Amino acid sequence: VSHCAGVGEPLSIERARMMFALRINILAKGYSGISEETLRKIISAFNKSCIPEIPSQGTVEASGDLAPLSHLAAGIKIFENK
């Protein structure tokens, strides 16, 4: 089960990469409860340019980031399993 419900043209690689970098920055602050191991896996995916395709539209949450972030997380999960 996933919140990957985005639609529309995918974000450019540059925007998707920026979104990825911003998420790493927030998680690295240590307030989310993410494990260091998981954060290292995310950083590894970023450093290897494993940037998932993220649709430009399709938010399900009032904050506007649930759908795009779910696509980002799904891409990380795929990377992790390879």
C-alpha cells in the first residue's frame, strides 16, 4: 500500500534531485527518528544518482508533499533491494 498517487509530467531531474537533497538535509538533523543506517542508504542512493521519477502533480495531503515524497521513498526502496 502506498501514497504514490502522483500524476502529470515528471519533475525534471534537477528538481527531483533538489527534493532528494532537501529531504536528506531534514532527516540528517535527527528530529525524525530515522535510523542512521536508513539515512546512510538514502545518501548512498543520492550519491549514485538513483533519482526516482516524481510526478509533478497529485498531492493527497494538506501540506502538499505526501504524494511526491511517497514517490521519492518508493524509489529509495527499489534502490535498496538491488
